[in-house]
Amino acid sequence: MAPPSLVTALALCLATTALAAPETLPCGAASYLASEYVCYNNRTLCPIINSLPLSHCPPAGGCYAPQQFSCDAATGELRTLPVAAGDRAFTLTAWGTRTAYRGKEVNACGGYLAIGANARVCTGCPKGVEGVDCDKYGRQTVLRADGRMAVDVPGGQYWYIHPSDGALMYTDVLPPRTPAPVVVPGNGTAGIWPNATTTAVPEEEWVDERPQKQWSDRGGITTYENGFFVADGQPHYFKACLRTHAGGGVGTGRAWRIYATSNWVALDADCEPIKLVAAMVDAKMGAYEYH
Ligand SMILES: *[C@@H]1O[C@H](CO)[C@@H](O)[C@H](O)[C@H]1NC(C)=O
Ligand SMILES: *[C@@H]1O[C@H](CO)[C@@H](O)[C@H](O)[C@H]1NC(C)=O
């Protein structure tokens, strides 16, 4: 039997939990949950989607995602944000309901782009190589809009969506002067080149019986400047799926890998919708190479 004080404390705690109604706030004549909406000017409620509140564009623009549109406050006209040009460099930040990865940068390690406390960034730079100044590199995961990782290693590295399961991944260092489009594991093409082609995923590599979607069907990825990183023709969210050994060997712990939403594979176990937001940065914030 626990001491009475502990029982009392526990009972009080339970009672408090049971009685605590979610706190609502007023917005004009309405009331709302602060976890679900934002109120603008005591008049307009805009929803919060995947932890990102929509902005309000008065008078006519309504609610909008500032990661995709800009608002002309004088006219209420919405405009789509500019698409990042191919050589522009950016980091990615994940947004979703979990504090484990909300607002955290996407890291490259072991071929996967992953998020969460155990998602390490695995950078490398060879010491003592003529013409390589390792001190000038950062330790962030920096991508370029055309499909390259922002690295300086000869041959380069490329990010891609794996054609068989939609995983957001990146290649090893390629042999110098590898021509584009670069073929990646699964025989898809890395990144997004105009008219990029993919060959079919060989049948023995199919993960299950569901229809396989090819990366080339999907057009590519669009990166809005300081805005969403989205797979074309898909809803503007990815899935974060809790996986063991995210980017590394045994003992790395579990982290969240990122998958394009699709009907490629069932990704519902331990998966949640997230949004990826690009922040344009100087390419120097990236590494010499990722491994
Ligand atoms: C918000 O609007 C309501 C209803 O119109 C009004 O009663 C309230 O005073 C307003 N609150 C503020 C802070 O203006
Ligand atoms: C990739 O495609 C090429 C050419 O179609 C083929 O020869 C090769 O076996 C394929 N590789 C894999 C891993 O499927």
C-alpha cells in the first residue's frame, strides 16, 4: 500500500487530468482551440496544418500557407512563391505534430535523409588533401534544387526519391564525371533533370504486390524559395516513418525516415504526415561530402 500522501497526490493528479477541459479562446463571436486554429483580427480563423498555422490575406485572399504563397496586402491577391532555381542551396526542416522532429532540420546519414533526435548528420572531409580546406565547410545537410547534394567531393552526390518505396535518400560519392541523369539504386534517376527517365524497377525488387509507381510518373520535386519542398502532383506532405538504424549501423537508435506519399507501399505503421520546408542558405553551410 502506498503512503496516503502519494495516493492523495495521484488522485488529485487524475482528477485534474479528467477535469481539465481543453482551453478555448474567443475569436469574434466564436471560440476555438489554440492547437487547431489561429485567430486574426478577432475575426478570421485559419487552421493549423501539420503544426504550421495558415496566414490570413485580407480582405479577399482568405487563409493561405506562407510556405507556398505570398499575399499582396493591398489587394488580397495571392501569388505562388518563386520556385528555387537549380543551383540554389537549401536546408530542409520538418513540421508535424510530434515534438520529436517538429522544427528540426533534415539530416543526411547512411544514404537516408532523416529527422529526430537520433538522426545524425554524417559529414566527411579528407584531411591533408591538396586544395581541400576542411575548415570552410559547415555541418548541415544542404541540398540543391536540381538534385545535387551541396558537396564539393569530385563526382558529387545526389538526393532522390527511391522508385520502389518513395524514400528520400542520397547517393554515395559518384565516380568523377558521371553523366546525368545519374542512375540510382532501383534504377531510378537521381534528383530532377528535365526529361529525366527512369527504367522499370525489376520485378524481383518489388516490395509487395501493389502497383509500383515510377519516379518518372511523378514529374519531380518542386522547391519553393523559403517554402515547401513538394513532390509534384502529390499532396503537399511527406510521411515520417519511425525506423531502426536510420542512417547508420546498429546502435544508432531509431529515427524518422522520410517518404513521398504514394501508393507504392503501405507506410501506415509508425508513419505520420509531415511537411518539409526549405530555407535557402549558402552552400558553404553544407559538407565536403556525406556518408
Ligand atoms: C472580439 O469580438 C467580439 C465579438 O464581436 C467582441 O465582443 C470582443 O470585445 C472583441 N474582442 C476584442 C479584443 O476586440
Ligand atoms: C538497371 O537497368 C539496366 C538497363 O536497363 C539493367 O541492365 C540493369 O540490370 C538494371 N539494374 C538493376 C539493379 O535493376
